Amino acid sequence: MARHEENSIAVSGEKPYRILVVGGCYAGLAAATNLLDLCYGRAPRFTPAQSTPTHRLPIEVTIVDERDGFYHVIGSPLALADEDYASKAWVRFKNVPGLQHPAIKFVHGSVSKVDTKSMKASIIPHGKSTPFQHEYDYLVAASGLRRAWPVVPQGLSRIRYLAEAQGHIDAVQGAQHGVVVVGGGAVGIEMAAELKLVEPSQKVILIHSREKLLSSEPLPDDFKDETLALLRSVGVEVITGQRVQKISEPDSNNTITLTLSNDTTLTTGHVINAVSRSIPTTSYLPPETLDPDGHVLISPTLNFLQTLTPNFRHHFAAGDIAAWSGIKRCGAAMHMGHYAAQNIYQHILSTRIEGYEPEYKMISEHPPMIGLALGSTAISCSPSEGIKQGEEVLKYMFGDDLGFSICWNYMRLGEKPQMEEVDLAVIEGVSDLHLEEHGTRERSSSSTSPDMSPRTPVDTTVDPFAKQEVQYKLSPVTVKIEPVAG
């Protein structure tokens, strides 16, 4: 193998490395954006102090997602309570400035099968029934968990999602006899608190079958007790130790009767079921790569296990889909996506440069930690800082929009890619549709888009939750990204 000069990029005519990212949320976008940085000779955006990469590489990143945009999943409790926030929480991929790059393309659809031996994936476009085959050099499985309504909206387009959210908001606002949230896990707690914040005059009751809230989470009892007290302090009535046995149909007055396990009854105007088991979306992967619950078995380098997977160095899993320790959190998902990008880059170098010793990033075990937003306050728990609560915790962990701006700015999704000269090899072999999409697209360099409002800037060098118009001009040799006059 020939040794390449420092900061070099492949000569024109070399096909790009094909990276298939399944899932366009926290882990998937973190992998795609950090890999883009590395392969274009920049330090990854999550660790800007890292030394500049010595080799530029041609890549083509294909992101497949069932949704047509980035949806801020952890903002669901507020998105289903406030229509202005609902509009902000979903941004179509075509309107995300930081993803408009010749080396990135999107498929609105789903992956139905992955063959790790032949390194081929079957992809079904949205609205179609027939899959097409996609060959890849590296796979990042980051499709997350399947969550039921109303824990997460089920619409796969922004239009359908907004209609779904508005229907839920209307039902809550029209509930003359109050609202009952069933389930005292993290989602139920935050949903009840956000409803009370947005509709302070509405009666909100949370019912949980166990004596302690967050009963399925490996967290200290002191934290669970303080969460209960804080939830009550923001105006939510809480009933613990009672299971809902029966929910009646609404009567002529739109009153619903709930029967509890102690045979008591209560009435309400609307019921939100926040009890659901999240299921890994891994049916497209070989069964032998999964644990009994359906999570992907991985090594600390985020690779599929060597003993179970052909071409294991070419297959990664990141985010909630991965079988790893700790409570599922978006901060951890982005961290894993970042490390997957680093390790893909290192492995590519090891195949190109004679004698190169790859320096793989290895994730550590994640101890149980959590942060919960409860209206105008928040509470957190971590091994290093113990239990904290109050408005400062809310500001630090969630900002003023349930963490949307923190995630958006950390991934730099509002920043258009740096203007640079790109070797044509980077996009050689990309589909005609891809070239058409990126050949003459105009886009704004600001942090706003047709799908969202301005964001509050944050320090993008801090790990979140720990805490001119242009065109692409094609020439025979290079793709130059230049300002367009007027």
C-alpha cells in the first residue's frame, strides 16, 4: 500500500468510501457530522482541540431515516403540550444547514435487511414496498428505539407530526375534567410537568403502579423521593402504588372513569398512557448480532462483536440501539456517534497507509445518571455530583427549550459546511439524484430555517448534558463552493 502525503486527499477518480448511517437522530447525526470533519481535514466538532487530521479522505455518507427530518425526541413532553414548541422540535433534513454537503445524502425510508458478509443493505423508500440494494463500506446502526404513542409521535413526515401533535394539544386543552397521565417513568413525569406548565389551570394527575416513581431505573431512592416531592410542588397530583385496572369510554359529558387496583374510581377528561416498553429497531440486523432484548452486542470500540460478525471492523452501533451500560440518554448517544466516526476514520487510514497503527477510541461503562425537566425546574442525579435540583439545573441541562438548542448547537447543525475546494472523487459515484439535490441548492448560513426559530448560542466545546447564500458549482475536476453574487 502506498503511503499518502500529510493532509492529502485521494486523487481524482478514486471512489469514495461509502458510509451507511441508519438513523438520523442524535447518534447518527453525530457520526455523520464528525466523520465529515475528519475526512475533510478538520478536527471533529465534538473535540475541536484535537489535532488536525493528517489525511483527507473521499467519503459518501448516506443517512436513512423513517422520518423526513431531525426530531428532538427528548422534547416530546413539551412538543405534545405546546404548538409553538412542536413546530420547533422537528426540522426537515433538507432544511438543516449543517447537513447540506455534496458528501451527504438522505433517504427517507427504512432499512429492511443488512448482510454483514456481503456488506449490502436493503432499503425501502418511504411510500414504496420494493427495496433497493445499497452497497456500503461501513455501517453505523443508530436507528434507536421504537416508542409508542403518545410517548413519541408516530408521524414520519413533519406535516403529519404537526397534525398529530396539534390533535393531542387540542384534546388536552379541551379536557374540562382534567388530565390523567398513567405511568411514573421519566416520560410520564416530564409529560405531566410540562402539561401543568403550559396549562397551569388544568388539573393534572399522575398515577404510577409502584410505590416509587422511576421504579424501573437503577437510581437511588432519595432521588426518586425528591422527584416525587418536586413534581407535587409544581402542581401535579400524584397517586402511587395503584394500578389502573379499567378505563371507561367517555360519557355524554366527555367524562372518563378510571378504576384503580384498590377499587377506587376517579374521573377525568383525558387519559395519556405513558406506560410503554421501548423496543430496539434492530429487525434489519442478523439475529446473532443481538442480545435477547434486541440490542446490538458491541465492543468498547462500538464495533459489532468479532465472534458474531463478518467484517466486524466495518460495522458499528451507537446510541440507544447498542447493548451498553447506563440509562439511555441523548448525550451518551452523541458521544457514541462521535467515537464511531473517529474509529471509522482510523480504520480507513489503517487500510490505506502501510504500517499505520490505528488509534481507536474506546467508550467506558456509563454509570446510571439522569436529568428530568419538570416545568420551570429540573432535577438531576449522577455519581459525581449526587442529587441537584432547581432552576439552575434546568438552565444548565436543558436551557429554555428542553435541550433542543444544546443538541442543535453541539452538533453544529445550524452552521453550513465550511467553504472549501472538494476533490471530485469525494462525490464520484453518487447517484444522479444526489448530484441534482446538491448541484444548485441555495441555503442560508444562519441558524434559522423554514422549520425553526432562532436558537440561543451555546458553548459547543462543552459536552451537552454533562452540560450569505451559496451554490455548488461543478467543474470537470473539482467541486468549488463559492459565494454567488446577488
